[in-house]
Amino acid sequence: MGNCFRMFCGFGYVLSFGVYQDFYTRVYLVDQTPSAISWIGALTSFMGDSVTLISGPLYDRGWFYHLMIAGSALQSLSLFVLSLAKPGQFYLIFMVQGALSGIGTGLTFGPSMAVISQHFSKRRTLVMSLVMSGTSLGSMIHPIMLNHLLNGTIGFERGVRASAGFVSVLLLIACLSMRTRGLPVPTVGYTTVVRKCSRDVLFILMTIGSTVFQIAFFFPLFYMQLDSAKHGISINFSFYSLVILNAACFIGRCTAGIAATYMGVLNLTIASTVACSAVIISMMALSDVASVVMLGLAYGYFSGVYIALVVPLVTVFTPDLSELGARMGICLVFIAFGGLLSGPISGALLGSQYR
């Protein structure tokens, strides 16, 4: 339960950035291009993954509780400070929402997933995929909440503050709920793990493939709501486009572990990335409510399957679980660079007039 709450408040909030992208583009940061605004969400995602390069080895050395408390406190603080930002203060929003919140997410993400391996062995992939479904629940509930708060009578300042309070309570419950078992002392140093990874061809290919896919991954998450409004679909329905996508994502994450037992983690990951690529290309056909629903359901489901399998895939290629934190950090830091480029590249291709 604690791990699900952690995912709900961590990447569940990160994947709700499409609401902020839409609000900043139309209302709060109108002097900035969509590409520039997307750097905020891209940096959050980047830091959330890349900081695992630090938190992973610290987890291996028994710093689990320190990382959970520090990361949760940073994320909570960042949202409260974000509520103080005024219209046009792009760099303050960039540093607080992009950097500070991302660091908080990164300190907790890797360790909170790696600790599952201490408690489960036979059904580890299934449990990890179920825990990752907390991200989908968060990315369903946060957009509904944020759209009503930011675009309603409450406004940005009080709306973000209410969201910060909600997140802080859940993070506190998560910190109080999670427990560890005794970790084996790492038998090799971090540099030794890096050298072993550099000679592991399958691990290298998996990391490269995941990084390349991540460049395109965030396009629907950042731009589907804005794209729906741009094509004349009612604002009220556009607000729920991300909810539809993330509802399907929740189903995908929940079923990924079951499907992986029959297809294998690697085979199912490859199939989900191919399906996601086809759906992204099909977004050129977005024109009405029906197309938004179909594209949202399709991309949500297959992207949910993919995300649920990223960490189990790293685990599959980790023969010694005492190195899991380090290997997870190495893989995710490369994936983070793909995510960092995703939103800005998409925004640049769409052009400055896309608002």
C-alpha cells in the first residue's frame, strides 16, 4: 500500500503535467512557447529517473528510509513553493516544479521499486506491475483535481496548495507504511558494477532501446489535452482526455504482470513499444471526440504495459540482486535523457503557434 501511494504521488503527478502544459500555455505563461514550457515537465521526468543513479547505490548500502523521507519532503516542499509563483515567472516554476520536484521523485522511485525484490521472488514481476499501477491511479485522479482547481474559481495559488496538501498526506502514509528486510552487503563496488554492465551486451541493448523509445513516449501525455482543444473539441471534454488515457494505462499496468508470465517480460515489452509507436503515428487522425477516446484508450493501455515492465526488465538482466539498485540507476539515467528530450522536441516540431 505504501509503495502504491509513493507511485501515486511520484510519477502519477509527473504524468499529469499535461494539465499544467495546457494551463501554462493558455493562461499562466503566455509569453513562452509550448516547447519552452514542456521543458518543465521534461526536466521533472529526467530528474525522477536520473537521480536513481545516486539513490540506487545508496539503497544498496541501506539508506532506504533516509531516501524516502528526504525525497518525500522535497516533493512536498516543491509543490507548496510552486503555489507562490506568479504569472510569467517561468524560471521560478522551472526550478521548483522541474528540478526540485524531480529530485524528490528520483530519490524515492528507484529504492521504492527495488525494495519489492526483498519481499517477493516468484511473483516479483506481477507485484511490481501492480505497484506501478499506483502511478496510473495518480495520473487519473490528479488531472481531474488539477483541472477543476486551476481552471475553476479557486485559481492557481490555492489550487496548487490544495494539491500539495493532498500529496503530502499520502507521502506521509507511504513513509510510515514501507519496511525493508536485511539487505546483502554489496560484494563489489559501484565502478565494478559499471564495468560489468559495459560488457553485458543484452543489458546495453535493453538500455539503448528504452532510451530511444522514451524520446517519443511523453508526446501524448504532454499534448493530447492541448491537441484536443486545438481541434475544436470542447474544453470540458479535453480536460478528461488525459483521464481516459490514464484509465487505460491503469488497466495496462495491472494486466502486464499476468501477461508477462505467458509471453515473457522481454517479448511483451517489445510488443508494447511497437503498439505505442503505431498509436503515436495515428494521432495525426485526431479530429473528434471518438478519435480522442480511441487513441487515448489504445495508447494508455500499451504505454501502461511498457511502463510496468521497465523495472522488471532491469531485474531480469540483473543476475546478482545486491547490484539491483546500481543497475537500475545506470539504466534509468540513460532513459531519463530520452524523456528530457521528448517534450521539447515535440513542442519544437509543433511550432510556437501551437497554443
